Amino acid sequence: MAESLTSKTMAEKENQNDTAAAAEEEQIINYRGIRVMPFIIGNETFEKLGAIGTLSNLQVYLTTVFNMKRISATTLLNVFNGTTNIATLVGAYLSDTYFGRYKTLGVASIASLLGLLAVNLTAVFENLHPPSCRGGDGRCVGADAGQMAFLLFGFLLLIVGAGGIRPCNLAFGADQFNPKTESGKRGIDSFFNWYYFTVTFAQIVSLTVVVYVQSNVSWSIGLALPTIFMLLSCFLYFVASGMYVKVMPEGSPMTSLVQVAVVAVKKRRLKLPEQPSISLFSYIPPKSINSKLPYTHQFSFLDKAAIITGEDSINSDGSSGEPWRLCSVQQVEEAKCVLRVIPISLTAVVYHIGVQQQYLVFQALQSDRRLAATSFHIPAASFVVFAMLTVSIFVPIYDRLLLPFSRRRLGGAGITVLQRMGIGLFIPIVESLVAAAVEQRRRASGGAMSAMWLVPQLALGGLAEAFYAIGQLEFYYKQFPENMRSVAGAFYFCGSAVSNYVYSLLISVVHRWTEGPGGGGGGGWLPEDLNKGRLDYFYYLVAAMCAANFGYFLVCSNWYRYKGSDDVAKEDKLDPHSA
């Protein structure tokens, strides 16, 4: 008994010491949120101007300067974009486990600068890109091994840069505000608002000014502008280095997920107790930022990781003595949160295929791109700006008008996250059908149709983004455990990454299947000359895929249980918030 009391007293003293240390640490941290926001927002603005200014027009650059076929250029960019988004998982892991967000962003920013410089040099020096196609016979020489290797080296640096920047930039900006004060909370909200404005602003400028310079003035100058923007971004980031709050890494939360999986496999032969919610090992670390989660019946096979056996040891503070042999119910529930998100997240794959419409650039190239009755030709890559304008216009309307209206009519929070995502998944069906109808009109006109007919499908794509993409970000932010929010940011890009690979495979399969024996590039749905193809059939195929994807989402959303909700433990009760 005396030994037990002594252990209890020691544990209480340790907890008191930990609390005092945490309070002292809070006092030492000097949050300068408002003061450093101009540097962080400026860094974000110029970084996006640099990255988007280069990536938005690469499709045209590869086909006109590197003399690549459209199918090859589209496939390469899909692989590049997919690998870029997958790299965000690696960046999030390295940031959380080893380097912290400040160092990760610093290294990634320099890598992006060098990558943009490398791509720019391929346009500046003639020996780094193939010669121009001959006007008379139309013969084109492709890039040699050295030229292609240098270009891919630049792409590799851009992948490293994006892999570190994308999962860390939002979280690093939020680190500069004290989340425990009202002013800090308001500052975080303000930062998020400015961040989304920055992204939209950068996209609009890049898709208009930068793309115009690239397409109509000079590729050398047009690719130099993003490089200069990225240089300014690095300067603004490092000049305020001494003012930042630099959160040190505390170990990857992924380790806890792996522990749950490993221990559940080890104890797979054990039988769950009749009342698992009160019989399993329950422990929550005192310093954990994660909210306490109730026990749930879904994925009950993972519950075995929290069964206490005679071989398991428990420390004096109540924690597991061997984390790879015994996990807590809290760990198991955090793992379940991640598993529940995965089926919903898979809808992003087909969604991105529906809204991307990469052939739209080629449609614009084979249409009349004159602005009204003027002689000014809108660059083909700039048409995507109409989707961005739709997002920037609709988001305030949704926030100020639609959301309050839904709260008055539906009560509570109004439109739920899953309902918002569901609306966003339905719109690409309509968008693809409109795109097919417009393509039929364009092909019938022989290229004389005004490219402004492409605007309706772009506006629908922007509307889908305002519902699904932003809703998906909110969904991940709220449904992942709190210590995995940087991983949640990377998870957002993974759907786009997988979509790029699937889209590349889809285009390749459709092209081979419809071209028939012999090939030659002149037939099929997706030939080099769209006037000889049936791109509208491809859009109908995408519409069917989006319809199936929407049906799959309805099933998943009906099964889904929101994190920490009251009905989460009731296996056979339908979610009232399903889309």
C-alpha cells in the first residue's frame, strides 16, 4: 500500500512539473503573428506566382519548344503532377519527424528556385532544347537524351520543392499565432482568408500576364518571371527568420498508426471482451493536443490492439510500458478516424478527372481565341482563369449568403461538410456533358467557333471546386486527429496525385483502344488534330465515370461517422449528416 501511495505521489509530482514546464514554455514563446504575416503572405504570393506561372503553361511549352506529341506531353505532366503530390506525404513525414516546418520550407523553397531556374535555362540556351520544326515539310526533331535529362532534373527539383512547401505552408503560418488566445484565433482565421485570396490572385496573374508573355513575347522571358518571383519569395521568407515561431518536431504521428496495426495483428487471435468500451486499455497522454474520442464499433478488429494481457506492462503514469505490444483505445480510435476518411477520399480521383479537362487547352488552340471584335488573341492556357474567377466570386457568396440561409432553414451548422462535397461531386457530371456538347459544336465549325464557348464548362469546374475542393480541405482538417493536420494537408494532394496517374492511364487506354490497328495518330477519339477525333465521346465517358463516382460517394457518406459525434458508437444508426 505504501509503495502504491509513493508511486501515486511521484506521478502527481511529475504531472505538476510537466504542467509548470508547459506554462513556462508558453510564456517564453513570442508570437508575432500580425507582424510576420506580411512576410509569410508575401512569401506565399511570390511562391505561387513562380510555381503556377511555370506549371500552368508547361503543356504548350513541351509541345511547341520540346516538340513533344500532345499525348506524350499530357502523360509526362500527369506523371509529374502525380509525383509532386505524392511527395507531399514524404515532406509532411520529414517535417513532423526530423526537421520541423521552418527548415523544411527553407530547403523546399531553395529547391523550387533551382528547379524553376533549370526549366528557364532550357528556353534560354538553344543547346538545351531541340531545334524548331521546319515550316515547309513540318519535320520536327525531338529532344535528345541530354536535353531531356536536364529538363527532368528541373522537374525533380520542383517535385522536392512542392513536396516540402505544400504540406507545411498553411501550418507554418498558423504556428505564428497563439491558438489559446482570442486574438490568436482571429489571427489564424485572418491568415487562412488571406492565404486563399493569395492562391486565387497568383493563379489569375499567372494565367493571364505570365502566360501571355510566354506565349506571345518570349519563352525565355516568360519562364524567367516565375524564377524572379520565387527568388523574391525566398528573400521574404529568410529575411524574417529571427521573428518566426519555429515549432520543433515531436515525432511522427504515423508511428502511432503503425503501432496499432502491428499490435492488432499480433493479438488477432484474442477475443474481444463483451464490454470493450470499459474493458480495453484506456490512456491519454497529459500533453496530447488530440481531442478525446469515444469508443466506436467500426473497424472493431483494431480494438484487439488495446486488449490487456498478462504479458503487457503499464508504467507508473498509466502509459503502456511496451507501445509495440499494447496500444490505448485513444490510439485505436485515432487510427479509425484515418481509416474512415479513406473511402471518402477515393472520390477525389474521379472528381479531378472530371474537372481537369486537360484537352481544353488544345480545344482552345483549335478555336477562335480573339477577344470580342479585337485582334487580341487570348493565350490558350489562360482560359483556365475563368474557373479561378468563378471560385473567387462564389466563395464569398457561399460564406455570406448561402451558408447563413442554410443554417436558418436546416438548423445547426447548415450545410454539412459531406453535403458540400456531394454537391461538388455532382457538378462535374453536368460539366462533362456541357463539354461534350461544346466540343461537338467546335468540331462542326472546323475551328471557327469562338473559344469563349469553353467558358461555361470552366465556370462549372470552378463551381465544383468551390464546393468539393474547399469542402475536402475542411473535411480532412476536422476529421483527422489534431496532431495529423500537416499530414491531412498532404493527404489532400494525394487524391490529385492518384488522379493524375489514373488520368494518364485512361488517356493512353482510350487512345490505343479507339485508334484501332495500325495507329498513325490520325484516328481515334484523341488524335493530334482534334478536328479528326471524337473528344466529345471521351467527355461522355468521363461523365459516366463521374456519375458512378457520385453514387459511390452517397453510399460512403451514409456509412460515415463524424469524429466524436454522439451516435458514432451505434453501429446500425444512419448518419443524419450524410450527403
